Amino acid sequence: MTGAGTDRTRPALSGGLAVVLVRPQLAVNIGMCSRAMANFGLDDLRLVNPKSGWPRTDEYREVAYAAAAGAAHILDAARVFPSTEAAIADLHFVYAATARERGQAKPILTPAAAMPEAARLAEQKRGVLFGPERTGLDNDEVALADAVLTFPTNPAYGSLNLAQAVLLVGYEWFQAAHGDAPPASANDKAPALPAKREMMTAFFNYLEDKLDAVGFFKPEGKRPLMQRNLRNIFHRMAMSEQDISTLFGAVVRLVEGPRENVQTRKRNRPPKPQP
């Protein structure tokens, strides 16, 4: 199952951080983590001693792939390691995602502070350790990291779902690596041209003539001010040629009433093939 916003015709981003899930307990969380990774162009998923093994072959496999929502390629490529040391052996720098520093005198960084350096030093392979859902990383696992990664959260409720933590790190990494500009529109139409002054003037003249006929510009001494105010309403809208054409047509119909004979544009369709 793929979600809204998925476009297979566009090139997929890849690379970046390694996501290391240490002793993950739930197949659904592994699937949700892969989805979060795909959202932000991460594709290196590493699993350390997942509960009940991996890849799953029972009903939980379907749960994991459903939760991945189209990021099955990340699940398919996930690598399984017998220990955390083995999972991070090829990495140059490791972050430990934890809510507590554990008194190990390591730098404590938020994802927003850490990811710009990770993106800048792209030649280095960096990874983030995420602990089990119930307990998080233990002290020995935190000791393997170069820095602690923690999240600014409500002090009364700082517990994050595993996939939420992966998502937040991925988001900050993507911003640092690719910028925070909104994605390009899939609509390749040229932007609408602003309405020409002659179109605006013709519309104003027609509208004001019809309003004058029903006594709108009263008292007469306020006519110039009322006309300026009315025109400025439309000028502030920065209307396109299509906007003016549509609005002009709507006002005409309000004044003249419904068309008696509505004609639709005939389309030139190819003849139907004969049986």
C-alpha cells in the first residue's frame, strides 16, 4: 500500500545516515521506521538482534510491510547484525538517540544542531542508534557512540515512539542536506499572466456603469472615493487574465440573468472505428 504523495515517476533520494535499530521488538515499528526513512531520503536500515528474528515470515511480516506504506525496498535491503558493535563497525561517527545522557560526559545535541554537521561532512558515514521501544539504549550501547542525540520535548511527557524519533532525525537531516524549500510542483503549466490594464479598465467601467444604474454611488460627492475604494479591492487581489475573464463573466450573468441558449464548445474527436 502506498500513501498520498507517493510519485514513482520522480527520482528517489538516497544515502545519508545509517539508522540502527537495536533490539527492536515490534515488526510494525520496523515498518514505520522504514517509511519515515523513505520520507527523508534515508535507505540504510540496520537491525541488531530484532525480536523473533528478521526477516519475518509469519503474519507479522504483512504487518511490517503494510506499516511501511510503499517503503518495502528499505525493508528488503535491511541488514541484520548480531551485535551493536558489528552494526556500526564501518561508521565514522555514531549518535546515540536517548532521553538521558547517562553521565558519560558526551556531547549532547539536538537533531537540529547535529544534522548540519552530518550533512556537511558527507564523506563520513554516520549513523544513529535507536534503542528498544520499552527501555531504550543501555549504558554500554550509549558508550559506543560519539555523541548523544536528544529531542526537545515536553518535560512531563518526553517519551517518543521509535518511528517518531527516526522521523524527527530524518527531517532535520533532510533539511540540512537538501534545504527546506517546498518541493517543486508537478504542474508544469506556465504561471498565469497578470491581467493587462485594458482588461482591468474594461471590467471596472462595466461594473461601475451597472452599479451607477442602481444608485450605488450615492451621495454624488462621494463617487470618486467610492470608485477608488472599489478598484483598490480588485487591485489588491493581483488578478490574472483568467481571473478577470471569470469575474467579468460572473458579473454579466448577475446583471443580464441566465443565458437562454447555452452553447458548449464542440470538440473535434476522432471518428469511432467501425466494427
